[in-house]
Amino acid sequence: MAQRSEANNVGFLMVIAILAWAVPGAGHYMLKEKKRSIIIFVTIVIVFLIGLYVGSIGVINPIDSKAWYLAQIMNSPIVAALGHLTSSAPEKYRVFGRPNEIGQYYTSIAGLLNLLCIINAVYLGHLRGSNLEYPTPCKSGG
Amino acid sequence: MSLMASFVRASFIVPENIGTNPQSMLLLLPLVVAIAVIYKVTKMPKITAVSFIKEVVILSGSIVIFITIIAITLFAFIWLTTE
């Protein structure tokens, strides 16, 4: 019985991780942390869209910028679709110089921030499953 | 496709023109605020508007101040070693 409960918990954590990756903030929403989920969604979407606006969708380049792409894909699976689009017509979407640089910074940092949120959502789910409290590292919370 | 939709689509297909001038460093600020927001949203045990904004402002300010100190230090080092 305990083994089944543990398996259910692992499955639940997997669902949270996948949801949090698919839609930024969705993992926290599943855990009934609505304020956190809204803040995460708005922040990550805005940062990602600023990156795309500044550098165009050409900053998502799975062929020539693999390391950046790894960070960018942590935003959402939609990035993979954009990567497929840009790699199918590289000459059309190619971007150089400062806009490329700034766009890659924004989109990649948005992805890494979403990775942090995914890990946090899974950790919160684990704490809930183990009936533990939210950790408080210091009085101010940070 | 409507004119508005075409305009939005074009905004994400054509890159902006950003020069390598000192003003372009201001693009750092939204990124700093975003990092502070996400860090605090994952760290604070309870989120209330006032305390959250206060924490984000303090963290964003700290990051900007430390980046400025590092920039001034590097500038001074380069100036001393090349002049």
C-alpha cells in the first residue's frame, strides 16, 4: 500500500513537472499556489516575448546556437516548434549582432528561470506529499 | 490577415535596431527585475503584495548596485593599467 502511494506521488510530481514546463506557472497552479503561478506566468512570458521582440524568432536557432537553445527550450515545448520553423528556413530568419545577443540573453534567461520554477514546483509537491512545511531559510524569505 | 495581426507578426520576425551605445545597457534592468521576481516568488513562504514588492525592489537594487561596483572596478583597473 505504501509502495503504491509512493508510486502515485512520483507520478504526481512528474505531472507537475510536465505541466510546469508546458505552461510556466501551471505546476504551482496545480498545487493551489495561484498568486505564485500568476506571477511566474506573467514574468516568464514577458521576458521571453521581450527577447523575441528585440531579436526576432531567429534567436531560437537549434542548429548554430545549441547551448542557447537548450536553455530556451526550458520555456515551453512551443520553443521547439519555433526552432523547427527557424531551422526550416535559416536564411529568412537569420539575425546578427546586438539584437541577436540581447534576444538570446532574454529568451535563455526566461528558460532558466522557468527551470527554477519547475524544480520549485516539484519540490513543493514533494513537501505536500510528505506533509512537510514550506522551508523558511531566513526571516525575510530569501 | 488583418493589419494589426500582420504588424504583430512582423514585430517578431524582424529584429529591432539596437546599437552598441551605453543606453543599450538599460536593457539589463528588466532582466534584473525578472530574476528578482522569480527568485523571490520561489523563496518567500507567504506572498503579500507589499512585502513581495519590497523584497523585489531590494534584491533588484542590490544586483544593480553590485554590477555598477564591478563595472567601476573593472574600468578603474583598465584605466590604471593602460594609461
